Amino acid sequence: MTNAALSDSSHLHEVIALPPGRALEICRSLHSAILEHKLVPGLKLSEDEVGEIYGASRTVVRAALQALAHSGLVSIEKNRGAFVAKPSVQEAHEVFQARALIEPAVARLAADMITDAQIKRLYAHLEAEHQALHDGDMGKALSLSGSFHTEIADVADHRVFAGMVRSLISRSSLVIALYWKRSDTACESHSHHALMDALEKRDAGAAESIQKSHIIDLHSGLDLRSKSDRGLSLSQALQDD
Amino acid sequence: MTNAALSDSSHLHEVIALPPGRALEICRSLHSAILEHKLVPGLKLSEDEVGEIYGASRTVVRAALQALAHSGLVSIEKNRGAFVAKPSVQEAHEVFQARALIEPAVARLAADMITDAQIKRLYAHLEAEHQALHDGDMGKALSLSGSFHTEIADVADHRVFAGMVRSLISRSSLVIALYWKRSDTACESHSHHALMDALEKRDAGAAESIQKSHIIDLHSGLDLRSKSDRGLSLSQALQDD
DNA sequence: CAACGAAATATCGTATACAATTTTTGAGCA
DNA sequence: TGCTCAAAAATTGTATACGATATTTCGTTG
């Protein structure tokens, strides 16, 4: 089970705008599952099926799916149903461009107001991330790696930016599921440690520039060539026989 | 009636993530009404009442209200219902801080790729804004003033930023309804014309800095002192008798 | 045997009914 | 008059039923 203290779903209600209840629970559960890559992009989320799994009626499930659709994790097609979203190459670029603009500004804010308790908490988070990697639980490691960013936003105590970051992190998770090309997912934690150093020194400028480099680095770890550039054209595929 | 060609609701489905249907129509209608300050912050949006107005069942109305809740225009309280959102002073600051970061970057992008047809369209938009002011239709003028910003985002052709700008503009409208202190709402259009000059020259740097100044100027037009500073304390109110 | 098309099935869209909760009302009392 | 509390009314939360649309199946035909 995901450790609630280190998961980002505890504040989800602030960005999901759903009142507490079963719809929110289903929403959180699906959210976690998608972030851990247990549900792959494109997978169909049938209302009946989801409802049966959680023991809820379609009314409730629909509310949850619509909430996830609003945050970009699910796409709903009229009269066809809900699917785990499949961000296009274009959207993948846009998500990381937005992160490169917003997250450094958020890191700057966080450096100016972080408390000792929060520093401790973030180190514990890194430790959990490290542990998940050690255990070979990639899904959890990825999810924790993302929620590290949302926790920075929480430190900045800026609801509006925090909401944006949460949404961007979620979509990044889908982008990574679709387009990640690097094998060394572990290198991430190095950047996170560097950011922690800057935060601990309350060095806002350093925090901002480290975060910016980190996002750009992540962006460069994606294979965002268009399909035709990736040799998946029909003619080439047929020649392989 | 709002001119559809100049309203920002035509692209709403992209950010609302609601499939076409009556729910989206209700959503759009309420959205416009809130942006035109026909519905004031804090107003209760009863499901039955809204449903009767639009001739739809509560099921559909609920979907619309939840969509609006997610975009921050409506707040839903468990077992109490939906209300037009009432942003706090803190949130008001945050919304304009976010705009000051994002919109200048968007203006820069827009300057790099704006077409002649889009320039023409934007000038027509400014003309409509001017006309609304001349007619004394404040609600429409305010709404058009906001949608000018979302149209810039559309020019930039960046879905992710456009979605954020749309959401921020909507919330700004609520903030203005609650906290606007300046009487000269017309001065806005001067900034918009200056931005158009920069866009027409494809001067990305100028567009960025003009937009940043414009947002900061708007922010400074708000009275965001906390309640106790505004002389609305209980003791002072009682002394007025 | 592949292509087409119609019936059968499955899934979503919407309305409505009932349960749970909140809000209002007003009777009783100090 | 003003307060308390319980009953009534109103409103939201959820389940279910039915109609509309999409998908699949399968028999027919060229």
C-alpha cells in the first residue's frame, strides 16, 4: 500500500474540486494507479467495470472519471467512454515547457519560506524514493519522484501554482510512460538532492536554476520525434520481413 | 446576446473536458454569466433551480457544476450545494502572480507566430470591447477584456498554456468582481492596444514586457487589504449608528 | 472466401426515485 | 422577547431504469 504520508493524494481534493466521498476515493485510487503506471495510456475505463471493482454505482464512477478528465489524466469521448489519456508528442512538449516555466519559480518561492520540519520531510521523501528503487518497485519510484515536485509546490504554499504543478506532474507521468527513452531512471534523484541542498541553504537563485536545469534534463530524456521519424512508417515496417 | 465569434466559450470544451452535449451548454452559459458579472460571487446555484432554467435534469446540471468547480468558478460544499466561487484575498494575489509569470511568456510565443488574419481578428475584438464600453454594457466589456487574453493564448497555439490562461482569466473575473477599486475600467484597452502594436511588429521582447506590465498594473488595481484593514471590523461598523 | 449489412449485444446519456443530510420552521418555555 | 430543540421542508448523494448510440456478431451474397 502506498504510504499516505508520502503520497500526493492527500491534498488532491484541493485540485480536484470534488467533495469528500466515494467519488473522490475512486478518483484518488485511479490517480495513483495511473501515476504508478499500473494503468497504461489508452486503456479503457468502462463505467460498469470500474463501478464493480469499487462497489459503486455508475453515477459515482462517472463523477470520478469526469474529475480525472478535467485534470487531463483521462479522456472522455462522447458515447464511447473514458480512456487513460494518451498525450500527443505536441502535448508532451507543451507540458514540459510549462513545467520549465513554472516549477523554477515555485522552487524560488519554496526556498524563501521552507521550514526545518519541511526539509526533514522532504529528505524522508527522497529516502522513500531511494528505497522503492532499491526494491525494484519502479511504479512506486516514479510516483514518488513526481510527488517530490508537488511537495515543493506545497512548501511554496501557493495554491494556484500547486494546482498547476500537480496537474503537470500527472500528465508528465503519462508522457513518461509513452515516450521515456533513457534507461537510467535513477539519475533523477541526483537532481533532487542538489535541489535539497539549495533549499536547505535558503538559496532561492540556486533552487530556481537547479530546478530549471532538472526539468530541461527530463524533457531531453524523452523521445519526442514524430512517428514517421521513428521508422514506424508502413513501408519500413513491411520491409523488415 | 454574446457574439460567439468574439466569445472565448467556443474553445471551452478543450479545457472543460466535457463531451459535447447539454452539460457543456449549461457550463458555457453559466461560465459566460459569471464572467459578465451577472452572477455574483457567493450566489447559490441550486441543482433544481438551474435544472429548471435550462430544462435539464439534475444529473446533467451536476456534471456542469462539477466542471465549473474544477475550473475554479464554482465551489461545491458537501451536502450543501454549489456556489459561485468567492476567491480569498490570498487567492486573488496568487492568481495575479501566476498571470504575471505565464501570460508574458505566452505573449512572447504569440508574437513569434501570429498571422495577419489573427491580427485582424484581435483588432476586431478590441473594437467590440470599445463598443461595449460605449454602450455602457459593463458586463460584456469586462468579459471581452478577459477573452482578449485568452485569444492571445490561442494565437500562441499552446494548449497547455491556453488552458491555464483560461482558468486564470475566469478566476480573475471573480477577483475583480470582489476587489476592484479603480473607477477607470477603460484604461485597460490602452494596454491592449500597446500589446497589439508589439504583436504586429512581431517584437517578442516588447510583447512580453508590455504584457507583464499590464498584469502588474491590473494587480495594483485591486484592493487586497485584509478585511480588518478595510474598516469593516465589528466595532467600527457598530459605531456608525 | 472476403465484403457487406442487419440484428444482437454492450456501453453510454439522461431521467427519475429514494436515502441521507442540512436548513428552516415554529411550538414550548424561561 | 429571546432561546432551545424537535419536527417539517428542502436540498443534495446515490442507485437504478430506460432510451440512444456505438460495437460486435453472424448470416447472406457476390
